[in-house]
Amino acid sequence: MHATGFRGIAVAVVAVSLVACSSGASPSPSSAGGGASPSTAGGGGTKIGLAISSFQNDFFVTLADGAKKAATSAGVELVIADAGGDAAKQASQVEDFITQKVAVILLNPVDSDAIVPSVQKANAAKIPVVTVDRGATGGDVVSHIASDNVAGGKMAGEYLFKVMGGSGKVIELEGVAGTSAARDRGTGFQQALDGAAGKIERVAKQTANFKRDEGLSVAQNLLQAQPNATGLFAHNDDMALGAVEAVAAAGLAGKVHIVGFDAAPDAIKAVKDGKMDGTIAQQPALIGQLAVETAVKVAKGETVEKSIPVEITLVNKDNVDQFLK
């Protein structure tokens, strides 16, 4: 799987009987050294930990909101920790969850490889782990809940090639190296390239780390190096919106087609305004909801599916109005 642009959130611990999302910056005393800033939602005897990769991305803010609502409905306590994009910090936060003896850990990894030792520590503590949106490359994970990022990457590529007229040169802006989302979206895009029978040439591929400012700077550099490129696929909408700025600054608006991923509000508006050709819509609130519902089942000893896919949709000029809020 965003309202793009950066939205930092600091949340503080509140009493179990309350449902809250505080703007305070006070970290939990138990998270000293890890820098976690947990919040709680719901109440009751079951405690679930949700480790979020970064609240700087509104996709994960929306995901957490969906999780909070589901926790309140289920009457369980949800403790949320924001890693701020720092894999070491997230490892410390997972250790804190283990110390708290949470019933289940919901994990949205900063890095799918780096998080493996944390998953293994949870396994050793006999705390079930459910991965959310991004997977872990090792350890025992009870269930993975996410959009089909491979299918989304392929869908994005196929639509981009269509609006390019079936031929031309494209640029790919990759997400954070080591994340399953970047890897899978790239795999899907490669499948679309393979299906283009050589009519589409990828002339550049570089990471912009899912960030808008990096999307802008990387796109500027790549467009200068590849002035004949007429298409650009970004692994998320933050980078795509950065590319929109780069295209406009280069005087190439209308000449370079752009497709992103996530259907962030700003990206949907850009599609409506003709600045982006499309984006792939995920359902972050539903992902968060399903994550908590799955955790509750796991805590009760129920069997759950190993993989729980969440539907994706292409947003373009033909259907964008139904996505506008």
C-alpha cells in the first residue's frame, strides 16, 4: 500500500479505558532507548501490539486508524508504536512489546530483512506475529495481510503503457530497498514490461525511498539524463507527486505520463487535474481492520489464513470522481 506529503504524528500512552490519539510527544517510559511513542485503543484483557514503519506516510496513519476502530469494536487494547522509518528503533519497539507480553504483534516492517531477528525473538517468546502491508523475509509469521502488490505493479504498468500509446521509454522510481512492497511492485511492473514485447523500454530505475522530496530530486535527475522518456511509474504516490513537480519544472507537463500507487488524496486530486494519469487504490483502513480482527482470532487460538489479500483498483480519469472525498 495515502494522503501524501509528510504528516508526523507523536502519540502518547493513555489509560486503557480510553480511546485516544494524542498529539503529545511524550514517549512511553517502557520504550526508553527505542524511541517508541505508543498509543492505546480499546480495553479489556487482550493486548495487541501494532508496530508501524512510519507515520510520516498517511497511508499508515489511515491503516492505524482502521486498526484502532477495530480494536474498540472488539474490546481489546491496541498499543501502537511508530518507528519513524528507523529499522533499529522498530526492533527496540518489538522488544518492548515482547516485554509487555502482548498477545499478538502486528508488524508493518521498516525493512523486511532487518526485521527478521525481531520476528524470531517474538517466536521464541511464543508471541504470534502477523505482518501488515509489508512482509518479513524470515521467522514464523502466522498471517500476512496486504494488497496484492505484484498485481498492482503489473496493473500500473499496463495502464501506463496504454496511455503512452503502447511504446516508448519509461522511468521507474523504486520504494525503500528491502521492503516487500517495493520488491513486489517492482516485480509486477517487470511483468508488465515483459508483456510489452519490447515496445516499452525502461531507461532508468532508481530508489526514491517512498518520499516526495526524493521523488522530486531523483525524477529531476533522471529526466535530465533521459529527456526522451514519456512515462514514469512510481512505487507510491509520494514519489509520483514529487515526479509531478519535476515534470512541471522541466516544462514537460502533458508529455510525461505518470502512474503512482496508493490512491492518496493528493494523488487522486492530481489524477482529477490531469497531472497524473493514474494510481492504484489500496484500502489501508480495511487492512488495519483486518489486521486487528485476525489478531483477535489468533489470540483466541483460532485458525487463520496464511495470506489475506485486500482488493486493489486502478484509479484514472474515468472513475476518479468516485474516489474524491
